[in-house]
Amino acid sequence: MKTRFLYLTSLFLCMTAFFSSSCSSEETGDDLPLSALIFHSIDGKQAAFTALTHSAVSWEWNFGDGNTSNEKDPVHVYGEGGYYLAKLTAKDKIGNSVTAQVSLAVALTPYALLTGDHTAEGYNGKTWRLTQSHTVNDKLVNSDIAFSLLDEDIPSLPAGAFSVFVGLPEAYNDEYTFYHDGGYRHTPTDGSSFGGIVYAMILQQSGLAQITKTGGEAVFGQDVFAMTTCTPREDATFVFNESEDFSVPTVPGFATGVRPDGVPVVTYPGVMTIDFPGTGDFIGIRDFHRKVIVQEIKNSTMRLVMFMTLDPKAIISQDPLIALSTSAAILTFEAVN
């Protein structure tokens, strides 16, 4: 009995010494190399960070928006939604350091959804193109305040509409890339771009482009769209407005007001817009009116309203060139990358 008691006592002391040594090593980290990982969670614009480190005695956080912290497990509230790259630098007691980082998508704004994650390695903008599948929201409409249907017999565009019914499959080829810094790149994959027939005729008459193909007669009784040669600018830019009262010249029957120079306009209150001021660039449809309305934008799709002039009589001035919009196309674009 005595021998057994001594054995159990010795075993208990050994186990106690082992676990005590193990806990001590875990607490001080003396036997573990310096390392750091980041765990995080996001709720709205608030991000909670946890530093998972070994052998660290100090923690330096850079939240990617100009703010920092020396707490081990900080909570940070971002002032604006967007993409951020949060970095952690952990140091041990003799000054060695190690870093970790994590990309965050915080309450993404429409601008962030349009331009993509600029913090990602190899970021080269976010590219969009017109989707061939279309949706029930894709329509040809009048440029009035309600966007009434251009043709009651065409309530929405079916899949491949510009290919099957208009005869211009090239309409789906172009790609449009938006950059976080406001840069813009238009890539016409076959050297030509899709647009309204009236504007295409003006370009050809002015010697600025050549019409390579026309389409739409089978459905509309006349050609209403065209492909024209296109060489985009390399220094193009865009302007995004999250909410504005946007006015575009329109025919008198659709107008909600008149400009000081007497030109009738329709004004759409509080809409998101994309503009290409002074660059001559566009997205989707090449026409007189390059500024577009963003009806909806998500991570992988967006829906735009593009205005067109489909009647030569709507050109009311040549100098300056003033063309009234007679119609619009509401089209869905899909993210390429």
C-alpha cells in the first residue's frame, strides 16, 4: 500500500510539473517562434479584430483608412464603406517583428461595387460588359419621366436580342473597365462599337468614324442601331454621382421643364449617374448622350439607362450640336472580373 501511495504521489508531481511547464511556455511564448494571424468580423462599418499571436509583446494596427491602434484586439469603425487592407505588426520582447494583413469589404458603396477591390494584389480595375442573357428589366423605352415602353409589343428584351432580332451580335463584345482612381478604359474587341444609327451617321458624315454594320430593320421597320469604328482614348476618366437631379434634352412631349436656352429637358430626381465629361467616351451605347443613369448596382451586375436619338429631326442645332433624346435603352451589365 505504501509503495503504491508513493508511486501515485510521484506520478501526480510529475504531471503537475509537466502541465505547469507547458502552461508557462504557452503564456510566455519563449519556446514558440514569433507569429501573427488576424481574425476579424464585420458588422456594418464596424470591424472587430483579434490578433492571434505567439511570443508577441506589442501590436501595431493600421486599419487602411489612416487610423491606427496599439491594442491587441481593437474594434474600429470606418467612416466610409469600401475596400480596406488592414495590417498588423507584432513584435517580441527583443524587437523582432512579423506582419499579417487582411482585405476587408466594409459596407460597400456603389462606387466600390463599380470599381472593385483596389486593395487586391494585381488590381487592374473592374471590367463590365453587356450581358447577352438580359433580364425582364432590360427594355427599350421612351425618354420620358416614367420610361414608358418604346413598343408595347416588346415589354422586355429576350436573351440575345441584339444578335437574334437586331442582327448585331457585336453589341455584346465591348468591355468597360472602371478604376478606383477615376480612370476608365473602353475595349472594343473587334475595333467597332454599338450605338444609335443617327449618331453613327453624324460620325460618318464628319469623318470621325465609319459605319461597319447596321441593324434593326426586321423589328422596327428601319435600322435603328449601328456598329461604327472606334478608337477609345487611353487617358479616359469618369465621374460617378451617387445622387443628383439629372436632366437630359428630350422631345417636347416628354419634357418636364425647359433650359434657359429654350431646350426642353426631362429631369430625373435623385438618381445615380456615370459621366464621361470632356473625353468622348461612353458605356454600352455610343450616342449623343454619354451620361447614364445607374438604376441598380450589385457586386456582379448593374443596370444602366442610356439615352439615344433615333430621329434625325431631333437634332435641333448643329453649332452647338444639340440633339434631343427620343428614347432610351435600359440594359444589364455583368462583371467580367
